[in-house]
Amino acid sequence: MNSSEKLYDYLNTRLPNDMNYESLYNLYYTLFCTLDILPDNLKSLKLTKETLAKTFSKLSSQKNITNLVSNNNIIDENYWIKQIAISMREDKSPNHEKARILIGIK
């Protein structure tokens, strides 16, 4: 099983079926910046931006994502990759605590 499949399996069981886009995106960007919010057995995963994009495009197709900020296709891997570049250019920081709460990690 590759990294995107392992991460997907873990997140899919932890995330609610209905969630807002902002929470999903914050989790995505947090995982791009750090693996500290994951349990020890997943911290060794190789999570490239492509791996994360694949995982989150699949999650987006399986979950009911509300409050989308645009009509972009969030089930497209390229959409997620572009979001990292945008956030980095804008010097945004993810909210690690909200990401932890979302996946039930204290």
C-alpha cells in the first residue's frame, strides 16, 4: 500500500461525511507543512504535494464538502497542488490545532 492510500484510509475513517471546505483545506495545508499531527505509525509516510493532492482529491469525491470558495474542481489533483503554491505565495500559515481537532488528535 502506498503513502496516499495509507493516508486516505486513515483520514477517510476520521473525517466526518459532511465538512466545510475551509476545514478540509486547513488539514491539507497542515499536512503539507508538518506530519506532527499524525499518529506515530503514519509520520514516516512520504507525503509529497502530489501524494497529498491525490489523497485530498479522492477525499473530496467521497465527502460532502460545503462552503466551497469557488467552482473549481476540488476532485482534480492539480487543483490541490495549485492551492499549496497560492498559500505559500500569500505567506499563509495553517492552523495546526484545528487540523488536530478535525481528525480527533489531542
